[in-house]
Amino acid sequence: MPVSTLYLAHFGLHEPPFSITPNPRYFFAGGERGRLLEALTIAVTTDEGITAVTGAVGSGKTLLARLLVARLSEMGWHVAYLANPAFAPNEIVAAIAHDLGVLANPDANGATSVAADPLPGATLLDRLNAALIARYQAGQRTAVVIDEAHAMTPAALDEVRRLANLETAQHKLLQIVLFAQPELTTLLADPLLLPLRERIVHRFTLSPLPKMTVAEYIAFRLRTAGLAGENPFTQAALNRIARASGGIARRINLLADKAMLSAFARGAKRVTPADVRRAERELAWELPKGRFVPPRFWRIALVLAVVAVLAVAIVAIAHRDPTWTHFADGAASPASMPLPKTPPPSEHESEPSPVPQLTLQTPVAPSPQSTPPKPTAAREHAAPPTETPPVPVTPPKKPEILKPSQMAANLQQKPQRTGQTPAAKEKNRELSTTSNLSTARTPKPAPQQATITQWQRHGYTYAIVLDHWPTLANRARERRIDELRKQLPRSFAGYSLVAHQPQNQNEILILLGPFRRAEEAGMMLLELPSALLLKEPRVVALTTLKE
């Protein structure tokens, strides 16, 4: 059973909505795809020559090619469809002739071709030409649709050019449509393929779906699969799929399928951005070009690197400017230092005596435009100011620069408790251990001795039913449990596999766990390998299982 069928009943669907197998029923006419199909049909029926359609991997070229073949067949055309054109040059004509019902030697096989054999001993290409002329005179049209044309060799493409030369005085006898990836443009740049490049009359590009159309695409596929209610995808989840997929249809299908499986594992009816993020981590293809999303590890490393550079810069500045270090250590700034008190002015003074200013240690260059004030007469007869003792300034300490080895040693040292007796230290150690046990996860019982009762006693409430077997002997049961354990990834190393037989039942349930919350069990369910997902595992509450 495919993994995507696990959530069908959960979301009310009749069939998998996001299968990557081309299915004409799931053709989405939005995003200019419907117009492109109409334009292709018109281009083929105008008898003008070769038509080329290019698109990225997974953009929907194969589905479009099959729809074109079906539409032309409904119009009464004879169509040869080559899904994998990895043929030698002499095999291309043979494959097309076989699909069109033209035999290489009809007399030798005791059969007759569609057209009479006017040239005994002629080549297969001559026989194909004669058959096409006979069909054209009878009002029948013929086309060749080649998928994955970018995989053809230059010699095979040149053979396609020879087929395009089959024509009458006024009309082409064979209409050729090439579906390929953008690499076909590079391949046709070969000067040897210039005759073929000049015969390509129509060129179309199958572009990715616009971001605003991705939601319509997903809704269309869900309705085609039988969804009758509300769309399970939230708008935020749809926006994330649009960004991560780049509008490529195959990527949209893979992301949507994995996201719905994630929501099913959580037991939720709505698909959230968190489900899409899990789908992104599981899928291996790269994100669209132009969007770089660094992993969490590198983001953390980048932040730590910036912090380290800033710390080194601060230490370097402090080492070169002691005054800055002095103020940074908590010393008063010049503006905040108290000014010395001066005696009251005498009767003969017309102006208050000047207050001595405290200057910084760092010299300041005088302004070239500033000139010292000239002394006035009142200032000359004034009493000399009383000298005040200078304010002592503690010279700044030179910052100590530690070597990397000393810094590492300081980081490894643990703070020591002072003023505690050995008994108090032991009591604090017990309280710390009790606090950690209350917040951390309780160790699981040993897999060989764990039971549901023991799990519940330790505070666990959920488990995953991984498989179910008929009643087995203890040795056979242990052997099969070991086989299951070998299939689990390393992330399940801390969990147990327990065989549980419900009351009055003749089967054994293999439980994987334990878990404190249903969400935790659902997340671990998504990490199971595909071989175990095919067994349809499910999350169950321990209260529903009886010893």
C-alpha cells in the first residue's frame, strides 16, 4: 500500500491526490497550461513543421504530451508517441514506423502495411513516405510526439530532420512535436544541427506555476480526489509550499503529500506550516534557485562568529586606549566629575574668579580659529584665586589579555560554593538532582523488562503500534523483535520495542515507545522508514491497552 493512502480516510479522499504519475484527469488548466494546450493543438494542425516545448524537470511536460496525443487521436489523427527516445539513429525511423503500422518488409511477414508497397526492396524511410502520402490523400493526418527529446544524440536528432523533410509540394506529411528540458536549446546550438534548428517553427515554454496559482492547483487536485469539505491546508501552509516548490508541479505534489502525512500522524485535520517544514526536511531535492535558506546549524555558527569578532574588537580597542577602559570600568566621566569649590568673591572683585577646569588625559588639539581671551582691567586687579588641591585620578589598569588556552581553562572551571559545610553541599546536590528529574525525561525501562504498567508508572501515556503478529513462542517473538529493531533509524535508539497481548485476543501487538504526548509520538511516526510505514502504524493511548 502506498504511503500516501494512509491519510485518505482521515481527510475524506477517495484516491491519492498528489501522485506524481501523469494522469490526464488531474490536468490543471490554470497557470496558462490550458491555453498552452490549445496553442499546441493549433500549431500541429497548421502543417507548418516541427514544434518544440521546453520546461524544467517536473513541470508537467509528460502530462501535457499525453494530453496532446489524446486530443489528436480524438480528432482522427494517427499519432506515434515515443516516451523514451534513447534509440540509435537507425532505430528512430523503425520505432515511428512500428507505431504507425508501417512494416519494414510486409511480404516477408505475410502481412500487408497500411499503404501498398510501390517500391519493392525500398528502404524503410521510403515505405514510410509512401504510407504517409497514401494517408494524406485519404484525408488522414499523422503526427509524431517525442518526449524527453533532450536525451537524444545529435545523430538521432538529425534523423528527426530527415523525417521532417517528408512532404508534398504544399503540405508536410508528418507533424513533429518535441518535449524536452531546457538542455535541448544548448544541444541545438551545435552547428551540425543548424538545419534542424531552422525547421523548428513554433517554440513554447512550460513555465512554473505562479505563487498565487499554487493554492488553486492544490485545491483542484484535492477536489478531483474526492474532497467534499474544507481545504485542509491553511493559507500559511499554502504560501510556504509555493515558496519552497518554486511553482514546479512535481515539487508541489511531493511537499503536499508529505505535509498531509505529517498532519495525519499528529491526528490533526489541518495542515500547518510546521507540517510543510517537516516535508522539506524529508525531501532530498534542492530548493529553487535564488532562494538560499541556511540550515539552523550555520545560522547559529554565523551568530557566534559575529559575537566573537565584536568581543575581539572590544578587547583590542581597550588595549590601545586605556582612558576608554577606565571609563568603561565604571570611573566617572569628565562631565560627571564634581568641580572644586571656590571661595566667595571679595569686595574688590567685579567678576568671579575663574574656576579651574579638570582636563582629560587625552590631549585635544586646539582649534585654529580659536584665540585666548585678553585679560581685562578688572581681572588684572582681582585677587589671585585660591589654589585647590588637584583631584587625584587613579591611573587606569591595563586590561589583561588572556591566551586561548587560559580562556578555555576559565570556561571549564565550575563556580565553587563557598561557606557551605559538606552536609549542606550534599543536600544541595540532592535537591539539584530532584529538580532535574522533575523537568527532564525519566529514563525508560529496559526493553526486555518494560511493560505498559511500568511505562504509565513513569508518566508515559502514548505508544506506537508498529506491527501485530499471531501468538508466537518467546524465542520466535524475540527474534522478530530484533529484526524490527534493526530496521529502525538511529533516532529511535532511546525507545523500546515491547510485545503486548491484549486480553481475550490471539494476536500480539508490537509497541514502540513510550511517549508522554501524542504530538511526540506523531513526530516519531513520520521518521519511520517506508518499509515500516507500509504496516500502517498508529498512535494509541496506553489507557486503551490492558495487560
